[in-house]
Amino acid sequence: MKRPFLVFGTSALSRLLLELADPRDRALLVGFTVDRAYMIAREFRGYPVYAFEDILGRFPPGAFDIVAPLRYAAMNRERQRIFERVIEAGYEMPGYVHPSSRVSDRARLGRNVILFEDNIVRAGAVLDDNAFLWNRVLVDEGAEVGAHCFLAGGSVVERSARVGRNSFIGPKGVVATARSVGAHCLIGSGALIARDCRDASVYGPAAALYGADGPNGRDGGRTATVSKG
């Protein structure tokens, strides 16, 4: 961080961000902020909590930044709402990249992009505004992750693939090379996306069916598969 900052939210993600942050960054943290309607305590992890409606005078834009590690409820619409509200108030949102994550100098990261531990973002990749990568996520060369997306642990966006805005990819979900996932899609845990997906689609992992020899046969029921979506 280059300037003093506040963290928006007091969820588990905010707690994790605080735990992962470098001591030099923690030294710049002045407190947490939430919407007044959701303010249930005046302190969080030893830091003061301020109503967002009250911070403009005390922590003016230009002198203070805001980082928002937000949950993925409602297909990321709440994350989008808060992001847009903070930007409209005039704050810069520098995001956060854990030191163990490797981001190519030729990748492009938008505002409030957050990467926890051990992520890889390769050359030519794009992470648009408010994208969140949990841990051990790979965004391969030339891949694009749209605004307000949330990628859970171990997920992969392969080379030249694209994930549309507000989409969610569950743990170990994979978008295959050059495939496109539409906006507002939910890709379930362990799903492999090997064809393009329309907007607002829901996909789960392929379901194993019995092979010709039945569930106890030589193929162990792995011969045939069917995709959901």
C-alpha cells in the first residue's frame, strides 16, 4: 500500500486479509468501514469500525484508499454494488496481491483486484475491476477474467479463455483453452468447461455413468459422462 487505507467489510475475508497483510501494510491500516445498516460493533480485530456514510470528512479521498475483500453472494452483485459506491465516492481502490502470488509484468490488473496466496497470473492475462482470486488459482497466458468475478481455490482459466463479468468459479473448476464463459455464470466445484457458456448459465462437474460392464466392471463406471448445464 502507498497510502493509509480502510478495509470495507468485517467478514471472514476481511479477517483473512488482515492476517495475510505485510506488517508494513498493516501499519497503514486506519480501520474498517461498513454500511451503517450493517454496523454491529465499533471495533474489529483491534481496529475501529466506521460507518461508510461518515468517513468522507474524516478520511477524504485522495488522502486515503479503500480495499474491499467482499464475499460472492447473489452472483457478486453485492460486491459490484459496494465497489461502485466506493468509486463514486471518489476513493481509489488499489486492491491487494499477496507476496506469494506471481503476477507477470505483462498482465493487467484493474481496481480492487485481490489475490490471496500462491496464485499465478501469466503474461497477457487481464483481471478486470474487483476480480477476486482465492488461492492457488491459475489465470494463464492471454486469459481474461471479467469485472466482479470470484475464482475459488485451485480453479484454472486456461490460455486465451474468457470469464464474463460477475461469474463465480468454484474450487478446482477449469475453463479450457480458448473457451468463453458468459456473464453471471456459476461454474461448480470441479467442473470442466470445454465448450462456450451462455450468460447466466449454471454448470456442475460431469456425472459418472456406468460403463458397459456395470458399476463393478473393469471400467469402474468411468466410460460415459454427461455434462450438466
